[in-house]
Amino acid sequence: MSSSYTSSISSLGVGSGLDLSSLLDSLKSSEEGRLQPLQTQKSSFSAQLSAYGTLTSSVKSLQSAADKLNDPSLYNSTKVSVSGSAVTATSTTDAVPGGYDVSVSQLAQAQSLVASPVADKTSNIGAGGTISITTGSNAPVKIDLANGSSSLEDIRDAINNADAGVSASIINDGSSTPYRLVLSSDASGTSNQITVSATDASGASGTPLANLLSYDSSTSSGTMTQTVAAQDAKLSVNGINITRSSNTVDNAIQGVTLTLNATTTSANQVTTTRDNDTIKSAIKNFVSAYNSYHSRESALTAYNGSSASSNGVLLGDSTAQSVSSQLTQALNTPVTGNSLAVLSDVGISLQSDGTLKIEDESKLDSALNTDPRGVAQLFSGDPSKSATNDGVAGTLSATIDRMTGDNGVLKTASNGIQNSIDDVNKRIKDMQSTIDDTVARYRQQFVQLDSLMSSLNSTQSYLTTQLSQLNNSSSSKG
């Protein structure tokens, strides 16, 4: 309420002596009572809109779980185990079940070169120049050093910033000339050996930079010393000899990446198997997601007695009934041309209360072990077809897409309720405007009444005074 309105109300009745402010408040409250049915209607619509939002969210969560089951790659999931610690392994969906004997005779290592020692790592070496570094068959990387910026630290930093395929560091060996530059190849293997050379700046005195940085891996010659030789990994898989530049071997066994940790005295057994646990977990998540949807839908449509306030917001709602009916139909639609046609074939049943349950887990395990292709096609359809919705999970996901799409039942119902809310809001606004006008008219009438009563009271007071004086005058004459 505005301050001017409050002021006007508080001044009412001053002239008349009547409690016009309270009377006006009562009239205003009575007028605003006309809004209550519209507010109640709006509250009901808002509750329905919120319920549709909850229902949409729950079916979307169910769709997410269904989409995981509808992904054919899920059924190619594998896991890998290794006997021994010399080798670790991971697998992808490209792996096929099988066993492999892996022996490691040599680990890959990166080459390392050490330069001659210097007494001060911060003193300039020469007057600058150019360093050239080549790793393996890569093009040489040229690194320029400015005059006054050619200390051992400057050289280290310049090499590390050049992305030349090598890392530079400084080692302190504790001698009288303790600082030694170390160059290490970023990649292991003989194909990543280092060749380094330097030219001193034109006009420089001597060739200190060129003398410090010199090594040719093709001839194993130069002023630098090789402290670690480049070396390839050597292993055998089921008796087949394999050489790799890295200790990470990702193409020796199909779909398996091996990491070599040590050489072996006896072969490590690498075994890949179908990862039924991952598939089974996805199936359980799907069942749980469906039951979560069903629980929310049941609460929203529940009948709890004759009191409307105790019942679900969507009790008797045709949209909620349509959603439930379509999802049930999708779950019960048989998959044709497959060894497993319905969910009960893998031990999953639709209960009398509308929930899903894995009633026979051993039946599901048996299907995963003996008929993995049938399980895949039951949920994700025939992988040879272009269609992606001819399995139970695909059919369900497509059904939910239609429900929640622009023309779907959930979207249409939500839009209809929102339109009703917008209409009620307009009616409330219009009625509030009418009420405000009516109260303003009452206030004006009360102001006029107050003024009239004040004038009448003043006249009455004047006449009373005059009559009193006349009476007094008459009494004195007698």
C-alpha cells in the first residue's frame, strides 16, 4: 500500500469523528475476497504443472538408462586380468575373449646425454649463438641464444621452451665444477635418439657453446656423454617376438593395451573375458530407473481417500494414464527374430503392482553367459539393421521421445496448463484493477462524507453557541 494511501486512510474520520478507516479496510478486504477463487484455481494449475515436470523428469531418467542398454557397444564390453606384476593391461570393446602368454625381455628407455661440467650455472657461455636439436627422423629445431643470455640456466630454459622433443635439466655433482646440463629424450626407443649441435655467434671468441653441445647419435660421437642409451621394448606374445619403442604397447593384442613394468623370468598370463558384470549392472540400473518412474507416477495419481487434498495431484489425469500405458506397451512388445523375445526370457518380470523385478537372476546370468548375442538383440535390437529402436530399450527410448517431444502428450499437457495459468493471471490482474478502482471510489466518498460531517458539526456547534447566548441574555433581562 502506498504512503499517500496510508496517509489518506489515517486521516479519515477526523472531521466526522467516525471510524471510516476501519470501515474502508473492511470494504477493501471484502472486495479482495473475490480474488480467492481465482487464486485457488491458479494454485491448482501450478500444482499440476509441477507434477507434469516431475513426471517428465522421471521418464527422461528412465530414457537415459534405456539408452545405455540400447548402445550395441555395451555388449562388447570386456575385462582383462593378468597373472604376475611385470605387465598390466586394459581392454576396449574391440578386444575378444582369449588368453595370451606375455614375456618381457627388455624394457624401453629414453636416451640421456650429459654435457661437460661448468663452475657457474649463471655465467654466460660464449656470446650466444644457435643450438640445433634433432630427435629421430624429425626436422631439426633451431634455438637462438642472444648475447648475454647464454648461461647454463639460459640454455636449459631455451631448450625446454622450444618443444624440441627433449627435456633439459641441470645436475649438481658436488665437484669444483659441479653444474652439468642433461638432455633427455621425451620419448623412449631407438627411433627417438638425440642429435645436438651448436654454432657460436659470429665474431665470438672461441667456440665454447659448440664445444659444450655436441653429440651425433648415428655415430655415437661428440663432446657430450651418453649416460643412458635409447632402448626399445622387447616382448613376446604367445611366442611371437615383438619390438616397440614404448613400454605402452596398444596394438600387439587386439583391443588390449599392455603396460610393461619389468622383465620377466616366466610368462605373465593375460586373459580377456566378456564383461558381463558391466552389462548386468546396466540392466539393473534400467530396472531401478523404471521403478523410480513408477513410484513417482503412483504418488502423483494416488487415491488416498475422499479428501481431495490427500489425493495425488494427477489422480484420474488422462495424460499420466497415457504415459503409463505407452511405457507398459513398450516393455511388453516382443522382439521378433531373436532367440530372446521378451524380458521374462532373461528373468525380468512386470509385477502386479506395475514395477519391474529381476525375479530369476540365475536366468539372467545364464543368458549373458550362453547367449550374449540374444541378450544384446533383446535390448538393443539387431545390429545388422539400420533401425536403432527395434529392441526393448530402443522401443522404450523412442516412445519417451514421442511423449516429451513438442507434440508429445507431456509437452502438450504442460503447455495447456501453462496457458490456463496465464489466463488466470490475466483475470486476477483485471479483477485487482477493478477492486482498486472500487476501493478508490469508496475512499473518495468517505472523504466527501467526512468533509460534510465536519461542516455539519461546525454548524451545530455554532448554533448551539448562539442559542446559549440568547438564553443567557433573556435570563438577565428578566
